Amino acid sequence: QLQLQESGSGLVKPSQTLSLTCAVSGGSINSGGYSWTWIRQPPGKGLEWIGYIYQSGSTSYNPSLKSRVTISVDRSRNQFSLKLDSVTAADTAVYYCARVLDFGGHYFDSWGQGTLVTVSS
Amino acid sequence: DIQMTQSPSSLSASVGDRVTITCRASQSIRSYLNWYQQKPGKAPKVLIYAASTLQSGVPSRFSGSGSGTDFTLTISSLQPEDFATYFCQQGYSTPSFGQGTRLEIK
């Protein structure tokens, strides 16, 4: 069974870069033609899509975050990563990684457990 | 951007009740609408995709309908494990979510 696990710094100072990794196990990140995604959820609030990395390696980002976000993949380690630059307190959230299924539209069928990132000095 | 609006924001119901949650898109999204359930401290879990297709392993008391801009999630007979928050998500363009509907025990 596919499993995803987020890891990275839980505390980031304002203006610095948030860095997270999603390790995929129980399947290869290279197989099935899947895309992968990051989604976040501020405490007590709703879900916000951050971006995709497609099987081709190309990316797509939420326009509201596009200038600060980079998603990349390390196929040799079966993982993909998120970097968010110039963070502020508004970036405090639980960050989830997930697999994308394409039925014409997209939905997210396997999720990591989430990791809380707090932006504070 | 496509805005997704759910109603109600919260709902109190009893075990055995039939419950309906509504999601409206700001423009047509055809049938590219998905529903998720989230319990406290857990990741969301997909229930329904493509407006009405039940994800594998999801109980048949969950059903979805709609197309274009108006969609519904129905739980035919609430079970204790169904008390959670439900989100809709459009997969037609840049993904966006509804604000959530919190389903509480009456």
C-alpha cells in the first residue's frame, strides 16, 4: 500500500525558506504516470493547494504562491520536495503531500499524515 | 480562479439521519468535483470523485450528484464514524476547495 511521509523543519523564522520532503514508500514515484502535490491547511482553517509536479518533471503552482514556491523530485530517493521562500506568519500551516489521480480532472487519493510548520522568530 | 462555496458551514445531526451538503462553483466545472472527509488531526480522505464515483473502500451510504455549478454530498444514514468535516474540491482547473462543512452530533 502506498504511503507518504512528510519531513522537514517544524519551525522557520520569518523571511527564511521553508523546506519539506515527502518520502514515498510502497510504490515507485516513477511508475503509473502519477503526478504529486503539496497542500496546506492553516490551523482551524480550510485547505489550500500549493502546486503539482507532473510525471514529466514539469510543475504547476498556485498563482497566489507562484513567486515563492519550488517543487522538485528526486527519483533516485523516491521523494519529492517543497521549498517556500520568504515565509511569514501567514505560512504557518499543516503541510500535506499527496498523490494526484487524473480522471480528466484531478483528485488526491493518497495523503501523508501532514506536518505542522510554524513561522515564528 | 474558481471559488467553491459549501453550505451549510456546520450541521448538527443524529445517528441514522440522512444528511445533504451542498457545494457550488463560481463557474461551470462540468463533473470535476471531488468530496473529502477529514477527522481532527488527520489528513483528508477522498470519498467521491468525478461528482458521483465512489472511491474504492468507501461505504455505499455516501453518494454524490450534480454537474456544472451545483453539487451535493449525501449520507443516507449517519454512522458515529461519519462525524467529521467535509470538503469539496474542484479538479477542473487550478485546484480549489470549499471552506468545509463541520458535521456534529446532535
